[in-house]
Amino acid sequence: MIQLYLSLLLAGVACFLLHFGAQYRIASLLRHRHPNEWKIISESDGQPTNAVRTWMRLQLALRSPVLPALEDQSVTRWRMAWRYSLWVAWLCWFGALGVQYSAR
């Protein structure tokens, strides 16, 4: 039972890290392969934005249908990893809580 609990916790942490790593990888791919689209995310009215605003604009781009329209398979693949890894992480963590509750 303890192995299941620890493996669910570890899988949850790994999926959370994948979620944030996918954001970084998407931003990197956009910077190198699609600089005009990255410019839309990283600049506002021709001025560079701060890191928080760039992150917020990236979140909006990740949720919009714009990135799949680029037809870049690696961006689409990382976007899917970003999208579903958070759900899997929460499922793992709730599963770990269920195992902990049932062990009482």
C-alpha cells in the first residue's frame, strides 16, 4: 500500500514538473521557429513586457486555437503535454489522498 501511495505522489510531482517544463519548451520553440508569433506574446505596443505579463500572455496563447494553427507538430505535441499533464497530476494526488484515507 505504501508503494502505491509513494508512486502516486511521485507521479503527481513528475506531471506537475512536466506541465511547467512544457511551457518553457513551447516558449523556446516559439522563440526559435516562430519569432513573429513570439513577438506578439512578448511585446505589447512595441515595448517588451515584464516576465509576469509575458507568462500571462503565453497562458492565453496556450489556451487559444492559435498554436495548433501554426501546424508545427512539436509545438502541438508539447501543448498537449502541457494541457493533460496537469489533469493527470491532480488525479495522481487525489488518488494518493484516497489511498491515505483508506489506510486509516
